[in-house]
Amino acid sequence: MTGAPLLQVRGVSRHFDLRNGLERLYKPAARSLVRAVDNVSFDVWRAETFGIIGESGCGKSTLGRTVLRLQDPDAGSIVFDGTDITRLGRRALLPFRRRMQIVFQDPYASLNPRRTVEDIVGQPLRVHGVGRAAGRQAAVTAMLERVGLPAESLQRYPHQFSGGQRQRIAIARALVLQPELVVCDEAISALDVSVQAQVLQLLRQLQRDLGLTYLFISHNLAVVGHFCDRVAVMYLGQTVEVGATRLLLAEPRHPYTRALLSAVPQMRRADRRPRTLLTGDLPSATRPPAGCKFHTRCPAAMDVCRTTPPALATLGDGRQIACHLHPG
Amino acid sequence: MSAGRDGPILSVRGLRTEFPTTRGRVVAVDGIDLDVMPAECLGVVGESGSGKSVTFLSMLGMVRLPGRVSGEVRFDGRDLLGMGARELRELRGRELAITFQDAQMALNPSLSIGSQILETLAAHGPAGSRRLFGRDPGQVGRAIEMLTRVGIPAAAERLRDYPHQFSGGMRQRAMIAIALVCNPRLLIADEPTSALDVTVQAQVLDLIAKMRRELGMSVVLIAHDLGVVAEHCDRIAVMYAGQIVELGPAEAVIEAPRHPYTQGLIASAPWLSDLTRELRPMPGSVPNLIDMPEGCHFAPRCPFRSDACLRPVAMRTAADGRQVRCIRPEAVA
Ligand SMILES: Nc1ncnc2c1ncn2[C@@H]1O[C@H](COP(=O)(O)OP(=O)(O)OP(=O)(O)O)[C@@H](O)[C@H]1O
Ligand SMILES: Nc1ncnc2c1ncn2[C@@H]1O[C@H](COP(=O)(O)OP(=O)(O)OP(=O)(O)O)[C@@H](O)[C@H]1O
Ligand SMILES: [Mg+2]
Ligand SMILES: [Mg+2]
């Protein structure tokens, strides 16, 4: 890890106003605002795999989309390879769009069923006006070969492929512009276990060959544990613990990370530990608790947790943690 | 007639389910034999499309035409496949409950959650109070207790909520509450937690385990997550392309799998407890079930396949009682 990070996320927030146009005239904003991403900061280094985990609705996808400027942040800044892209207009953003791509969860929904594989994978090249037709076709063929699909696939349609093959098509489309940063949003979650491992192996191979940097969003802790170098744990729009994957998963410090890990079913009897069960559900997104947002479910909550939000502190082992038990 | 104390509560022999389709015949369930013992938890695992759901829907008369079900299914000695729809409905809900993969399928969108629980209690519950109108306060209390036990906060206030006012995870838990409210003897839970976060998954599975301990309920737990069945089940049946390929004690199947498919599945699954373990992907993917060849269904993906695998492969029982559908001598050694 030398030089500057490829991606610097600083205090980024993204809110959703749930009121419709009319309601905006008479309803106060405070109770209808979802702080989907709330003051999040982290760095991602070149050729690194950075994981984001947390329960459904904690803001993982919103964070991924905001980082790529597919959605605009309400606060904070996003610096990509030294350039602040937070407020770049469409035009100025275009060259950066080429360098950042996304792969979504659903290999069934994210591919247009009426287009051939050649059209689908070649589309980003056309949109960005890269090369001529012949060159584009060569690039598409080469990309398909790279993701392990036969050249005969070019003229076929998505429904003629299995789930794992469709996800390979989606990966080929994301990589055809030779991006540097790829956001994988639950990219293997819909696949069968045997196929998940195939796609993970492919992603790792591509990373080695092309020097890719991944932002890997997943709710599957074991997958993240195997695949990511560093990981951020999110709760209600905030990162509560960030650090090296092996460290965080072996010695979690934040009570939420601990609870999350202890809930994962273990294959071997010898690995099973007594559970720290979380009580209750995620609080309503529009009315998060005051103080530390986790205090309503935290088995170790103290008085200060109910009133004062903890700051993100760095511990001696390099991890960052937002918890009054670990003031740094 | 009861099958007696020590007999299985559910006994299945030669269950077969076919669907004629325009592209050919789909044999979704291809000769299933299994027993579930009283108070036992049997896990059923296998990848998408292996026939887990159809197997159990077939037993309960829930496969629609043109699907065809044959074989023998006995619940506590009673023949389920020969039973009339009315009798089967009576049995379901009282002695035998099923929760579906998709909670939308089980919940009535136009009835409040509370009414749905009370309806089940009124139809099948104890005390013989079959009053549909005018709620029995004891039963309202029971409904609240059940919702609380599946982890719905402030259950009393949420009885009047409709399914759409619940989150996906809460709907799943409400369905489980409805299934458990009459203390069934057998619960068939089809992927009860696949759509839930691990934290909620742990709550729901712990509840099912508790009911099993307290009431001696038997459970069939269908899942695609090996960890889930490893933790919660006594025995595991591994399904592939409509057949059970391996059946044995949970710990033995997970820690020393004998069928090449089970071995491949475990080698490709990431373990949180061992992050340095190299994942070994299995080549290929699950076949589509149209006009499957006669021989071993797994042969095209199997590293050990030989010409002998082209002939039908029967389930074999090893000396220790483990069952494996594989011709290799070491599979049953
Ligand atoms: N377009 C939108 N309009 C309103 N609210 C939204 C919108 N997108 C997301 N949200 C809300 O923002 C919060 C975070 O959602 P997000 O999809 O980022 O979560 P997630 O962590 O990706 O969840 P999952 O694991 O289910 O994919 C949720 O409360 C969600 O309801
Ligand atoms: N009505 C039907 N007509 C034709 N084929 C069907 C029908 N219902 C199910 N099938 C087929 O039967 C096979 C088994 O399906 P089933 O739903 O039992 O799989 P499963 O193991 O439960 O998978 P999942 O893990 O995705 O739930 C699949 O190939 C499916 O396409
Ligand atoms: Mg998401
Ligand atoms: Mg199913």
C-alpha cells in the first residue's frame, strides 16, 4: 500500500425523503428522512478487495451506488485516483465512469433478454464510443474468453445460459471497458454454492491479471471472509468497525460485529460457540435511536451510549471502531 | 391406526413426481425413500432445482395437475397420498404443519395477522372451541404469545396489522407462528430463513429447536445452507436432480462426506471458521431435469465417473447405516 488510495470516501451521506410532492408541503422532513448512508469514510487501495457487510437495509447498496456517483451524495466527498468527483457534471464525469463499473446481484434481471450476448457485452464500448465495430467485436470476444464463455455465446440470448454463466456475462460487460474499480453488489448471492466458488475464483483471477480493485458488497460473512482483504461492518447507515478481514472476523471488538458473527451457523461442532442473540429488529430507518444507533440492541449498552454517538477511533492493531467500550 | 412409539412419524417409499412439459418430461422427484423419527430433525439440502420443495409438496397433495405423484407416504401410519382433500386439510394445521419458502404463498393478504392465527386456532386448536366469530380471550393470548416467541416486538399491538405492513422477515416469522400455534407433531419448514439476515435466522431456528425439545415435535428442515442443517439437524439428506444421493448423521455427512457431490458441495462452500481454506469449485452446474439419462445424475460433473455410472445407480447402505447413491466401493466402505 504505497502512494495515495484509489478511492477516498470522506464523510459521505445519502438521504432519501419518503414524502411525495404534496406531502412535502405539510409534513415535516425529520420523520420521513431515511439516512441510508450517514457520514461514512474509508479508503480503498489499488488492487485491494474491500468488503462491506451488514444486515438488509443498512445501506450497503446505497453506499456502493453513491461512490460510483450513480446517486449523488448529500454530503461528503468522493476522491477517485486523486480527483474529487463529488460534484463533477455529466460531461466531466464521463471519463471516470469508464474507470468504475458495477456488477449487480440478479443475473436474471440485470441482462436485457432481447439482446444477444455480443450486444450486451459490447454496449459499454458503444456508449463510450470506443474503437470501431471490428475492434469492438474483438474486444467482446476476448472478454468472453477471459470469463470462461465459449465464442459461440456471442449470438445467443441470456435465457440460454445458466445462472452462473449469466453472471459471467454481467462480469464481462462490467470489465470490457477495462475499469480500475469494480463494485460487486451481492454479485454472487443468487448463485448456487458450487457456482459461487467458480465465480469467486474467476473474480480473483481477473483481479490478478488486470490489477482490479473491488468494492465487494455482501451479506454473506463467510464469503467476505474468504474473498476480502479488508472489511467494513455497517449498521443503520454507518460503519461501526473497519479493518483487516482476518483480524475483524477472528477478533471482533464491536458488539454488533460480535453478534453478527456469532449468528452465523457453523459446519463443525468444534467451531460452535454460545450465541450472543440480538433482541428486537433493526430500528425504523426514519427514526434511528439517539446516541449510538446500536444501543437499543446492544448487550453491553451503557448510559453514555443512549445519549452520545461514539466517534470512529483507531486501535493499536489498525482497526477502526465506533464504540464507547473502545475509545481508542 | 398408530405406528407405535418407536416407528417413524413420516415414512416415504418410492415417491416420484413428474411434470409433462412442452419440452419433455420433468422428473422432479425420482424415487425418494426416507423416514422421519419422532422428535428428530431431518435436514434436506441441495442446490436450486434439486427437488427439495416438490418432494414435500408432493407428500401433502399440493402438486397441481398436470403434475403426477406416485409412491407411498405414511404419516403416523396413515396413507397421505390416498387421503381426501378435506381429511388432508384437517391433518395439516393440526398434526402436521408446513411453512413455505415464500411467505406470500401462505399468508392471506386481506386478513390481519392476528385473524390468521386465531382462524388456525379455531379450526384446529385445543379446548374444542370452534367459534369463528367472537374471539376466545384465551386464544388471543395464545396468538400474542406465539408472535412474541417468534420475535415480533410489541406483538399485542401488531395483531391487527396486515401482511403488507410487516417486513419480509416479520412475514416469515408470522407464518412460522401460524404453523406452530397448534403444537404440530411434524413441522416441514421449507427454507424458513433463507430470505432472512443471519441475526433473525438464528432467532427463528432457535425457536424451532426449542419447540422440538419442549414438545417432542419432529422437523424437516429444508435449506441450501449446509451450516444451517449442520447446526440444527440430527440427520441430513443431500438431494441432487430429484434423488437423495447421501443420507446419514449430520456430523458424519458434513465432516466425512462420502458421495462425490456432497464432497464437492462442502469443498466449494466458504467456512467462517477456516478462512485460509482454499475453495475448490465444482465444475459445471445443476442439470435441467428434462429427459434425464438413466445412469447416475451427477456423473457428468463427477471427477470419478466411469462407464459403469451410465447404468442406474441404487442407494446403498454401508455397515454403519449411512446411505450413499454411488457405485464406488469406498462410498460404502
Ligand atoms: N430509492 C430509495 N428511496 C427511498 N428509500 C430508499 C431508496 N433506496 C434505499 N432506500 C432505503 O435506504 C436504506 C438502505 O437501503 P440499501 O438498499 O442501501 O440497503 P442494503 O444494505 O443494500 O440492503 P440489502 O442487503 O437488503 O440489499 C433502506 O432503509 C432503504 O429502504
Ligand atoms: N409445475 C412444474 N412444472 C414443471 N416443472 C416443475 C414444476 N414445479 C417444479 N418443477 C421443476 O422441478 C424441479 C425441482 O423444483 P423444486 O422447487 O423442488 O427445487 P428446490 O430444490 O426446492 O429448489 P430451490 O432451492 O430453488 O427452492 C425444478 O427443476 C423445477 O423447475
Ligand atoms: Mg443491497
Ligand atoms: Mg425450494
